[in-house]
Amino acid sequence: MIPPDSFVERTSAGLAAEIARLVSDGTLAPGERLPTVRDVAAALGVSTGTVASAWRALADAGVVFSRGRAGTFVRAERREWLSPRVQGMSAARVPGAPRGLGAGRDVAALRLDLSLGTPDPAMLPSIERALALARPRADTGRYHDLPVLPDLYDVLREQWPVRGVEELTVVDGALDGISRTLDQVVRFGDRVAVESPGFPYFFDLIEAAGAVPVTLESDADGVLPASLARALALGPSAVLLQPRAQNPTGVSMSSERARRLANVLLSVPGGTRVTVIEDDHSALIASAPPVTLALWLPAQVVHVRGFSKSHGPDLRIAALGGPSAIVDRIVRRRMLGPGWTSRLLQSVLFELLTDPRSTAPVRTARLIYRDRLDRLAAALRRLGIDVGDPDGINLWMPVRDERAALVHAAAEGIGIAAGSPFVVDPETSPSGGDRVRVTAGSVVENVRLVAEALARAASAAPLA
């Protein structure tokens, strides 16, 4: 254990930054115990509250963790079932720390986790009524019945962003649908074009398939046509896109940009053989209108509509539609595994999509999220930080140094997500280590204070 008189910084933020540097350079090893708060306070001649605040900031940034009376330890590699990219997506939370902002004006006393990328629980429709209505409808007695309840199938087809979609099914969440589509169209050694910055799980899925990612560049309207053309020249078997509320940037693709991308696919040799997979994860809470390349390329676009952001991550259900040649293969393969998505959950989703008492809260949530993102983005712009015009629940904030931003935000009671997991190769990408993702949809109040704290974190100097 490092001696308590080894530290020199005497502010909570400075002490947290000093310890983070020691962890980064290996002076403090994973699993090593920190001195007690009382011992460090005595050695530095500061209050125990100052040291305790530094310890909390380090825990929020994922640098250390507490074992109660046993002490505070440098964090080792976290849960092995999560990939390193996914581990880096969210800040660690102090057990028992309150969620949301307090009424006080002292930002350091606030506890607000903006690293998670999940919807505000208060914005989700109540599931109790939908569950009560669903029970009589769900029929679980036949193993080989239709994979989608007919009533739900009709509702999904009616609400689909393109008329006349060949086939629809439901899967166990958007990632399940994307994974199963990749399994059908990508082979070992293939290339897959994917947005970078993009969703870390996509990069992991591509690598798990033995494929090679080819990065796509974007601007405020979505993927750049020239970038797609360069990727297609390498002969990918699939293109993976997020047409709305792109995670992490919050960009929603314009209809004109979608048309231009479709034209690129039609004009480039081999482009018409490429499968386009669209992840519309924020479909019902995004402000932008629906957009899909299937309007021009119906035979090669698989569109996945998620309901986690609008109805709750634990619903674990998404709709998948596209050419029957691909969708039917996905359905057949699922029959050798889960078989079908729970018909009880399908019935719940049907009620959530049709009962006015469930649809109204989702429409309201869309407006509230729009307002929250607009207000935080405007407050950051007034402080000289341009985050564009994000949609959905996240924004992509430029920072001077990623690690310093995480630690300084945590010192002020705010958790944010590191930017590097959201790029394919942080070592070569210009848009990873100088950005962080902020779940602005969770900022309910004290917007100015939160923006000021984020601005201070964004300007924090490197720790080493």
C-alpha cells in the first residue's frame, strides 16, 4: 500500500487526478489498497470530506472501488463477460449513491450518471396494464405456431417505415436481430462497413464473426457518400448503419442523404450484392422522421426497429423486416435455438403499441427528450462547446483529454462515458480520445450547473 504522505495535492479534484495518474503509470497496481481517508487527511492536513470526495470521484470514473470496511482498492479488469470496449462505455457507480440531481447549487454534491445511454425510467410507459391485457391474448400452448402473433404482425407492418416490406419477424432485442442478420450474410474474413464513431457492440459483433471492420465517416446528415464509396471499393458483404439518433453522436440521417447512399450502392460495382443492416434503436423517441434505404433498395435492406429506448431495456424485444430470403433464414435458424420470442412479451408489446394510455406517454417522452437535449446543447454552446443538434438521448462532446474529462466530471459528481470505446481503433482515429458520450436525456434539472461542470471537465488538462 502506498504511504498516505506520498500524495501532494490538497483539493478533492487535484487528489483524484494525482491518484488517477499513479494508476495510469502503474505506480498503483490493480487490486492495490489505498490508504484510509482518515490517514490521507491527516497526512495532507485537509478534512476527511475532501479526501472522501476524491475517493468518490475516482470510483465514479471507474478507477477504484470500495469493499466497505475492508477499504478502497484500485479496480482490476471488470466482469469478464463484457468485452473491454463495453466495459469502457459507462462510469462505475458508487453503491447506494442517489440518482438524479439534488436541489442544492453545489455541483460537487450532485450525483448524476450520464454515462449509461439508457432511457429515463420516468419516461417509460407503465407496463402493468399492458401485462394484464396481454395475458388472455398470449397463447403458449403450441411449439410450432407462427413466430409472430398475427395482431402484432399487422401493427408492425402498418407502422413500418417502408410500405410493402417482404417479411417481418420479432427478435429478442435489436442486438439479437443485428447479430442474427450478420450470421446470415457475413462469413469469416469478410469485410463489414460500419460507422466510427459507432456502437461498441457492433465492433465486437463484427470481430466475433471473424470479419474485418471498414470504417465509415459521417457528418451532421449521416454517413458521407464518398466514405461509403471508398468502403464499397473494398468489397464488404454488409453495411451496418444507425439511421436515427446515432449512438454516440446523436445524428439522425436526412432523407436526402439516405437517397444518396442508396445511389452509391446502386452505382458502385458489387454494391447491389451488399446487405444493408439498419439499427433504428430509438425509433419511437427520435425527433427525426423515419428513414431507411429500403425505399430505394428493398431487396437488400434489413431494418431493425428497437423498443428498448421507448419502452424499457428489459422488454428485450425488437422487430426485424426485410427481404424474405434473409428474414426467413433468420426465423428458421431461431427455431433451432430459442424458437420464438415469448408470445407473452409479444402481447405486451402489442398492447403498448395500440393502447392510447401507453402510446401517449411515449409521444410525450419524445418531446421531453427533445427539450432536454436542446437545452443542454444550447447551454454547452454558450460555454463554447459545440455538440451539434443531437437527437434521441445522447450527445457527443469534444474534450481536451478523455481520461482527464472522466476524472474531473466524476469529481463534480457526474458520470460520463469515455469516447474511445465508440471508435473502431482509438489509436488511429481522430474522433475517439477527444470526445465523450453524455446521456443528456437524463438531465432533468439544473441544466446550467450540469453544463458548467461538463465544460470544466471538457477543458481539463491531461493527467500525465
